[in-house]
Amino acid sequence: MQFRKTIPAIALGVVSLTVPIAASAGTGSSSPTIEATTADSPQVESATLTDDNGKPSGSLSVKAAPKAAAAQSEKVFSTGTMTGEEFSSIGLSWKKESAVDSGLTAETRIHRDGAWGPWQNVPLGLDDGVAEEAKRAGAPAFYTDDADGAQVRFTSPKGSLPQDLRLSFIDPAKSPAASSSSSTSSSTSDREPSDREPRTAQAGQPDVKLREDWGADESLADPGYKTQPSIKAALVHHTVTGNNSYTQEQVPQIINGIYIQHITVLGYGDFPYHFVVDRFGGIWEGRKGSIEMRPGTEIPGILGGHASGFNTNTFGVAMLGNFEPNNSEGGEDTGPDPKPTEAMTTSLADLLAWKAGQYELAPEGSTQLVSAGGGGTNPHPTGTVLDVPVISAHKDVNVTACPGAKLYETLPDLRKQVADRLGAG
């Protein structure tokens, strides 16, 4: 992918970061441009927006904030128009150790089919922490559908940006395996046995689609399995990928964008969550080995990257969407009551019953988890013992809104559904 950015007119009180792109309609040809893109992989191209000190890189124009501004230090940082080859997600990332203004917000508007869409909030994941295995901090992949242009602007009450801030354009279609993925691909029960699949049928296993079904490029992930001794709890998440009305055909592309953002941009070793559940009730394998893991085997548990300080003894299930009311976490307008669909919650209960049965977990019981520390959004120092429900949410162990208020309020009923499936109700 090759992107060029134009430098737009500068509004009062706006700091403009410009990283090149072909001149768009209405932009004078004399506007200066700079080359500021780097190819991270065939699937990702990134533009560097700040240097190692958090100073905007590239050509800038700065003017004093309007007198009516809430704070004289507040600034808006805005990229120029970026157009080029198609992409389907964008990602934001920054230096892992960087201080980040807690009030920092980001917005984007996307160009597709010859027109610009509305400005949308981009979730920055500032309340989600940074997994121990990550090499960079950053936001979830923001799904744009097939697009060919973007503009991004940041508002900082403190007038600062993170160090080594980058904007990445993600095109999973360039993954070698992506062309074979399909939302209607066959499940594990329809396939011939292989080294990547359970040797025997697992009792209670729901229909789970494999990594190859969403087009995982296995050459990107760390080789082998990241095992752990056992599982004591499940943590429920939401992905906040920017679109709650995605189609069934778009699901593999969205999941693949999450994968590429986490591995290629953020430096994870693999997909962060063990499983993903979509709004149509589809269950997808996320982290490699999650289907096979069960007690008494060579893979007693798989270590995930989904909850800072609490990945050990847990597995993570992410619901594809945003379940925080009134769009407070970004992306498509969620309205006041963004509940998960019935198909989604049914499949989540089926999935949790399967794994709870394997690990002999009490769905309506509690357990103890030990914090591995890490700071940030994990407020529990290393060694802190936390009493949590066996079926918990991300917010039960970290300071975060995840999995969204409307999904969180369903957890008591979810625990009962899982217990009923196991005959423990």
C-alpha cells in the first residue's frame, strides 16, 4: 500500500500533522508534502505522527487556541487527507512506556465509494492496559470496511500526544491465507483430522470455526503454543472495533484486522483472545490452541493476552461489537441500549459451558486469581489475590469499561444459562 497525504488549510487553534498523500479535490497543488509512511508488512503500512519525544513530526502549523477554549493548553492535532490503496481497518499505536493524556480523544472520517463519511470517535483503549507480551501500546483495530482514504484528528486537554504515535492502515486481504477465508467456512466437525485439530470429538463442543476460516496468516504468530497449567476463570470482553451492524460476510475481515493490528503493529505474539463470538452467533477460534486446550493433555491451558496482569489461569472470550451505551467508546452510534443479540448470548453460553465442563468450573461460583502486576489499568500489585466470579468480565480485574455496560448486566443470567447447560442449576 502506498499512501500520500496533503496538508489542509489550518483552522485557528489546530496543530496539523501532515503525512503525504495524493492531492485531493480542493487542495492546491502547491501544498507541501512529506513522505512519512513505512511498510510494516504486506498487510500494514504506517505513518509516523510524533517523534520519540511526542513532538509532531512532519510539516506543522500552530496557532493559539481560541479564547473560548476550555483550557489554553488544549490542542487539536489533525492529519491531512490520506488516500491510496484499499484498507479495511486502521490502527493507532504508540511507545509502550509513553505517558498519555488521560483526556486524549481521537476521531476519524473515512473515504469510500467516492465520498467521505461522518466523523466518528476512535476508541483509544486507554482503559484496557497493555498486555505483558505487547511491544507497543495502542488502540484496537478500527474497522472501516473497504476504504481508500482517511483523516484523523486528536484532541488533547494537556496539548500533548504520545511518543512515537503511528497511524496504521491494515489490509488483511494481503495475507496469504485471507483469500480462502469465509464466514461460511466449514467447522471443525466437518474437517479431516490434522495436527491443528482435536484428535477426538470433545463432549459438549459447539460449532467453532478455525483460525484458517478467518484467514489467519500463521507465519505472523509466534511458533508453537503458549501453554499454562490450567484455567480457573473466563473473562468476557467486547472488541469495540467501530461497527455494530457488520454483515456476516465481514466477520472474518474484522477478526483478521484485530489479529494483524495486535501482532504486526502492537507486537503481540498471537491473537489476544482465545475466542470471538459474532452477533450472528458464530464462534471463532482466536489464539492458537484454544480449541485443543483441556486438562490432562499436552495443552492443559493456553496463555492469552487479553487482561493485564490476569492472563494466567484465565481464558478470554471477546464479543464482536461495542456494548457501551451512547457511543462512549467510539465507532458507530450505539444508542442507549446496545445489547448483544440473542444468537450471540446463546453461543457465548454454549462456549462457556463447553470449557467450564472441561475444567470442572462452577459457573455460578467464585475463584481466586493472583495479579501479575504490570501497573497501568491493573491497579492490583503483584501477588494480590482477587476473589472473582468464575465467569467474570474484563472490568472485574482491570480498570476498564469492557465489556460495556449492556453486556456486563447480562452476566448473572449468563452464569445461570451455563449452569443449566451443565446440569448444575
